[in-house]
Amino acid sequence: MPAVKKTVDSVEALERYQHGFITTVDQEFAPKGLSADIVRFISAKKQEPEWMLEWRLAAYERWLAMDEPDWAKVSFPKIDYQDSYYYAAPKEKIGPMSLDEVDPEILATYAKLGIPLREQEVLAGVQGAPKYAVDAVFDSVSVVTTFKKELAAVGVIFCSFSEAVREHPELVKKYLGTVVPASDNYFACLNSAVFSDGSFVYVPPGVRCPMELSTYFRINAAESGQFERTLIIADKGAYVSYLEGCTAPMRDENQLHAAVVELVTLDDAEIKYSTVQNWYPGDPETGKGGIYNFVTKRADCRGDRSKVSWTQVETGSAITWKYPSCVLRGKDSVGEFYSIAITNGRQQADTGTKMIHLGEGTRSRIISKGISAGRSSNTYRGLVSAHPKAKGARNFTQCDSLLIGKTCAAHTVPYIEARNGQSVFEHEATTTRLSDDQLFYVMQRGLSQEEAVQLLVNGFVKDVLQELPMEFAVEAQKLVAISLEGSVG
Amino acid sequence: MTLSLALEARDLSQLPSRRDEDWRWTDLRGLIRELPAPSPEATADVSAGPFGTEGEAELLVVNGRVCGDAGLLVLREGEARVVRLRFVSATAATGHGVKLAVSLAPGAHLTLLESYEGQAPDYLVDAALNVRLETGARLERVVLAGDHAEGVSVSTASVSLAPGADFAQTVLTDGARRQRLETRVEHPGESAVVRMDGAYLIADRRHADLTTAVNHSGTDGTTDQLVKGVVADQGRGVFQGRITVSPGADRTDARMGHHALLLSDRAEVNAKPELLIFADDVACAHGNTVGALDEDALFYAQQRGIPEAEARAMLTEAFIGEVIDRIVHNGAREVARAWAAKRRVG
């Protein structure tokens, strides 16, 4: 089992959080706080057309009238929305630029994170290694997007969101906010007002995107939040696999990350969306610092026989609060959700999915594996619902929770709403701890306790790991090991 | 926010609404536009309740007023008794609340045959039962909720157990205009045993909500729960089950199952089986299924010469039968079986 071997190898090279460094780079900030003027400032910085500014301002008005939700099983001091920077960007010109123009410090940052920004570096890798294009978002701006030419040759648009607003306004206008409306929820509404950058992908009809696309989000600036927006459209019969990664420096303050991701699949299209979330989780002992990850992710399977598959590995963040969802509108459309959520230290996670069956013959599958250790709390919350018209809808849900230690918590809160007599929903959940017998057996074979735990945990999450694209699977496996470090003994 | 508060204070804003997480599927504020007049004293026809003459004593509550001997619900050490407890709502378009306490001394054994009888439409009832079981006491509670199709009723039982107590209940209902049957159990662990079953058979436009919450606070506790439901026409069934295992409640064994059949295209089932676990040495699981009758089983039955309607009825009865078979008291089990047979909603 090479995968397991990989984990065991990586154990020795562990650090607590490897991406906690800070990059010193000249940055430009919007004044602290949030007001209509800040919204205008961001829009002006992005050189946005009037309609985009109006959209933002309308969202801001609505946000002012909304109350912050409090139903999740997470607790944190009240966020002061006026005490944060809503725009932070490296002092460079905005817009498309060549790699040579990017601040070398930033390039060094991505090199340190292991993200290839130079196309030749990707190509210089092992022969036959899969290629993937990267959109690198640094605080509030996208610094570079690779392989754009090669992608454009087959008609795939892959660019930063601000570029899409300028270059492809008709597509943005047509799809923006149609999956997650500006007023959807408190954090999505905030994002709609102040979002700064993110990725935009359009795959034209019948095109199978020739490489994996990925966006790498990095929060660097202090006292700032990151509010990116991602919009991916797979036109009829198209296919794209998209990866998202994220890290942040170790800081004593909490930083808000409130992103919105919208996916649209038309007839026979498929999007595979994978996330390895590794935001700074805060200090494991004191719980100080770390990212608040309050994200709205939703896919609209508009077309018949379309498919969206979410795979997520959640290891970071002080607080995770997100539910990647599928609205299964098209006939026979399919939604999948595979998740590993690991909490350690004082992390809190309330995460899961929503599968909303609207169309006939729609199917969904949810596999969720939650692991809690330390003094953390890990909640699976999921909704499966079938509309009266969703005849023949099917869902299978499996949620397993694993507890490591006496001071952590694991919760399972599924919601099932069935509104017609021809749908079939099955849900099963278990909560257990690592079996002493298994641990004993593995340790008897010569593994240390920590290695034994990691081996068993890798077995526990195997169903989800195998859904990840290859290059992510390896990273995810390392992350599992890192996240659980110090959880036993 | 509770119905009883709203009735006491005569204040509509005290009614729970869908914005209250625990009431998201049983909205009272949206339903009740004005609070009805308080129920008058009434002499209802109380000849025989759904449990007939099972048991040896009866405690009758008509329009919220206790008519029988309330002392029947206090059992001395080692005492054993089978008691019928009947809540009768006799007057249309009125509302009332009632609170009763049940207390079992160490080693006492009570079989409580509880019925809700709606004799007139449009009533609003809130019944609260406070139950205490001392060490080694045993209570089997069988509830038959026979509310009026146009009645609105909320029944809440709060149960606290001493170590070694044994609490078992089966709640059977065919719904009402809006109905909630809620049970909250404080489970001390330490060999106390809880069984919390339920069945709902809902047709027309009725609504039934079975909500339970069990909180395990000590080690070595057991909870076993099986709830099944069949919903036809435009009926709506709600199941909310929460099992909490508090820090330190090690070796808790908790299992929850909820299974529902939807027999029409407009029937609805909403379920939320929750596990909240704060201890690591536990075995907790829940299963939840919602679907239609098994076509293969139907086909098989028809192939053996059983007409479709009858085959459906047979299959649903067998489905619910699993819950009824777990009732320990023989008489109550037979009453429950007859109840289920009469309400075949196939």
C-alpha cells in the first residue's frame, strides 16, 4: 500500500502548520472598515463597469438589513465587520500581467507552497505527469493565471474574476448570482458586496478540459478578510475538473474568509470540484488566531444528465462553516459529495452538504468522514430533500465519525425532507472511537502509536481519498497526518 | 416559545414558529391566527377509551381538568399498577393546558396506557407530563393519540431517571391538523435502560410530529429507538430524534432507527435524526430510510393471488408491526395491533 507508506514517511517530516509564514511585500489597502464607499473603492480598483458596481451596492444594502446567523454548532466572539480591511493587494498594476512583472516575493511564496506558477516548471516535471493550470489569488487579487493560451486554443476560458468582468461581461452577467443570489445568506451577501477576485471558468459545449484547473488562495495581509468569488460554467457536454487549495500565515488574530462558489452544468456536462482546505487553524493550545471559513458553495445542475461532484478535505480553519450543495434541477442529474473533515486542537467545524432534488430521476450520494481530536468539535450537517416533481429521486448518505481522545466532540445532524412517494432516501451514520484492538494489532507490528493512528485513520477516510485527483490525494494524505499530529499520547 | 406559554399568557407571539430550529416542520405561529377561548368545564361522553378496560384504574382529564384520582400516578416502593390515563378534549373551538406528574418510588412498576381523545374539532391542547423514576423503577408508557382531524395538540413528557431505572415507551398516532408528541429523557447511564419507539400512520391532510431527545449524562447507559411511519394522501410525518452523549458518558450504547413509507405523490416526511457526541468510548448509530413500498414484495404478493390493495395493506401492517411487537404489556399490544389494522392507510 504505497499510499499508506507515503503517510508514514511524511510523519517524520511533520511540522505543526507548514504554511504559516508571512510574505513581506508592498501592499496597498483600502481604508479599514466597510461602507458603500469601500464597495465603490473596490469596484473602481477593479475597473469594473457600472452594472457590476450597482450589483455590489444592492448587495451591500441588503447585507445591512440582515442578521448574522447563529444556528451552527460553533461559537466565536462577535465579528466586528468594521475592524477589517476589505481590500489588500500587492502594489502592482491590476490586470493581466506576465510572470516577469510579478513581485519576486510573491513568486517565492508560491514556490514555497509548492505551487508551480511557471509553465515550464510544470512541464519540467516528471515525464507524463499531469499538467494543471493555476490561478493564484493573493489576498484580494489574482496575481497570475497559467496556461491560458493553451486553454484558449480549445475554447476554455480560465481567468481571474476581475478579468472575466472586463473581458467576458455577457457570460458573467448571464450566470453571476444565479446559483447563489446576492441575498442568499449573510456571508454570501457580504461577499457579493465586497468580493475582490477569484476564478472564472467557462468550458464550451462538448469540450473536455485538457488539464486540471486549479486556484490557489493565499491570505497574507494582516487584519484583512478574503472574499473571493468563483464561477464555473460547463456548457452542454463539457467536462472540467477543478482544484482549490488555500493557506494563510499564522497570526494571533482571526481572519474572515467568506467566499462564494457557483457552479453551473448544462445538459450532459460534468464538473468535478475538489478542495483541500488548509487555512491556518489557530493555536492548538490556546485557540488563538486562525481563519473563520464561512463559505457558500453551490452547484446548479441545470441540464439533463449533468453531474457535479464535490470532494473536500477540510483540515484547517479555526472555524469551518460550509455546505457545498447541489441543486439537481435537470432530469437524471447527479450530485455527489465526498468529504473528510478533520478537527484538532480547538478547531470547530460545522460542515456537510445539501442535495436538493427537483428533477425526475435525480440521484445523489454523500460520503462524509469526520474525525475529531484534541478539544475540537466536528459537526456533519446535511440536507437531502425531494420536491414533489422529483419522481424516482434517490439518495444514499453515509456519515461516519471518529473520535480520538476524551475532550473532543462529534455531531451528526442530517435533515431529510421527502415530498413524493417515488423517491428513496437512505441514511446511515455511526460514531465510534479508534478501536483499541486495531491499535494494539498495528502497534504490535512495530508502528508507533502515532503512526498506528494515522494508518487506521487513512483506512477510515479511504473512500473519500480515492475520489480526489491524484496530485491532490497525495497532498491530502499528508495533511491528514499533519492535522492529527499530537492528538494521541 | 411554547404552546403552554402562549395559552397561559394568551400571547400569540409565544407560539413556536418555523424559525425555531426545533419546530421547523411543525409551525404553530403560522397556523394559529387567534387563541381560542379557554375550554369550559364539560361532561363529556367518556364511556370507554381506546384502551377499553385494560388495566385496573383510570385517570380522566377532560378539557384540562383532572376528574379521576390523580394519586394513581404516584407509586410507592415496590408497587405495581396498570393505569389508563385519558386526555379528552370535548369542546370545539376552545383551548386548554394541563400538567401532570408521574412518580415511581424505587422498584415500582407502572404500565401507563395514555390516550388523547379529540371529540370536537378546532381545539388547542397542551399536555405536559413530568415523570420521575427512582432506582430500579420501571415504566412502560403506551400512548395512543387519537386527536380530531381538526385539532391542534402538543404533548410533552419530561422524563428523569435514576440509575438502574427502566423506561420504555411506544407512541402511536394518526396525526391531527397539527400534532406534536415530544419526549425528553434525562438518562443517568449507570445501567438505566431506555426504549423509545413510535409509529405514525397518517392520511388525508393530517400532520404528526414525533420528537424525542435523550441526554446521556453517565456511563453505561443504553438507548434503543425504533420509529416507523406510513404517510398517504397529503399527510405529513415528522421525526426529530436527538441523542446527546455528554462528556464522560463512556460506554454509552445508543441506536436510533427511523423508517418511513410514502404512499402517495403528495405525502411528505421530514426527518432529523441527530447524534451529539462528547465522549469517545461510545457506540452510537442511526439509520434513516424514506421510500415507497417495495415493488418486488408487492409483485410477489400479487403473484400469490392477493389483490393489490390488500397486498399493500399487508405490507404496511407488517412494516408497522415491528414497532408494535416491542410493546411488552399484552393487552396494550393487542389494542395497538387492532389500531394499526383499522388505520391501514394503504
